[in-house]
Amino acid sequence: MNSKPKARVLVVEDNPANLELFLDILEMGGYESLHATEGAEGIEIAAREVPDLILLDIQLPGIDGLSVVKALRSMPATRNIKTIALTAYAMKGDREMFIEKGFDGYIAKPVAVRGFLESLKEYLRSPNRSACRATD
């Protein structure tokens, strides 16, 4: 039996149905979850709680996901938190674009439960985010 504590994941998502789905999947996977529905709130929670992983919607009211990740990368407490873009706009070249903007990867919406949990495991297992950090 594995006694290692499960990772804490912050979900920043403004769509209530998507947020509920992500939180349910995280609970099913045994993860501890935090959530925010706006970019500024996500930045505040990330700085206070320093989660292991952030799942960040790109289109948010107020501060969008690209601005949120830029803010997270500028603060010492949050600069190395692995941050994954959640987006319905999954086009060829998006992964590279998101990494250039400071993300560690992306997950396309809608998500499949099994694939989503596998993606989380892979992102959490991957090397420290500072090793793949894009320059500003």
C-alpha cells in the first residue's frame, strides 16, 4: 500500500459544469483539489497554497489564462509550479505555443476521464518544471 500523500491540484475554470467535472475526476483519482473561477483568484490561491499542479483554463473572465501563467512565472513562490493549459482550442502547434507562453503542457477539452487522469500522472511525474522553462 502506498502511503505517499496525493498531489494537490488547483483548477482555475469559470465554466461551472467543467469545474464540477474536473473536481469530480480529481476526487475519483484521489487528488486533493483547490479551485478558482477567475484568474486573479487563481493567482491568489496558487501563491497562498503552492499546489503541485495547476490546471488553467485559457478563457477566463477578467485576467485570461495566458496572463495568469505570466503572473505565476514572475513570482518566486509560484514560478516552478507545473501549470497545464485547459483549452477547447486544440490545434496543431498549440502545445508548442503554450510552452513558449510558460505552460508545461495542455489538455484539450472536452476531456475523457481515463485520459485526463493519465495526463495528470504524467505531468506530475515529469521533471521539475524549471528544467523546461521557456524564456520570457
